[in-house]
Amino acid sequence: MKRSQSGMTLVGFIIVLAVIGVFVYMGMKTIPMYSEYYAVKQALSGLASEPGIVEKDPAKIKDLFFRRLYISYADNIKPENMKVQRKDAGYVITVDYEVRKPLIANLDVVGKFNAVKELRRGGGVD
């Protein structure tokens, strides 16, 4: 009577472990990029809800925005990535930036992020 074995071989298990490891490593590189983007969105929402923000000049709005980002340890956003434009009785703030993190050897993970927020007298509306 012959018994057949079923299951995964050691080589198969090592291959599955390697694939899972690559995805975990990629997640470790990309999750901080998205948490930084979330901090940008939170800073913009906080700016929009601040009373009297529309009466401030663009330089003061930029300063307030970067103060909020400083609290969140968002280091990839530079002043040249942010535009404050006058629109009607308020402003439109656009934050457009790119994050590049090395992955393996000469491969990089690149994230392009764009956040837009409109500031108006009655509160911010996207």
C-alpha cells in the first residue's frame, strides 16, 4: 500500500516567503509616503477651517501650512511645491509634489501626489 504525501516543499515555502517579504518591504517604503500625503490633506483642511484665513496674505497662509506640516514630520514638501492663487473671494491652494524612495539596487518607488483645497469665507470646500 503506497501513501502519497501532500503539502508544500521547502523550496516552495522559501519562494512564497521571499514573495511575501518583497511585498512587505515595498509596503514599508510606500506607507510613509501615503501617511505624509494624509498629513498634507489634514493641514489643508485645518487651514480651511481656521477663522479669518481668507483675509491673510499668501505668504502668511504658506507659513501656517508649513507650521502644520512641521508638527507631522512631513519633510518631502518644499515651498516650491505649494501654490496659493486668488480665486473670487478666497484662495485655491495646490500642493503638487513627488516622493522618490530607493527600493532595491537601482529601482526606486516614486509617488506623485496632488492635493487641492479651496479657501472661502464660509469655510473650505474641495
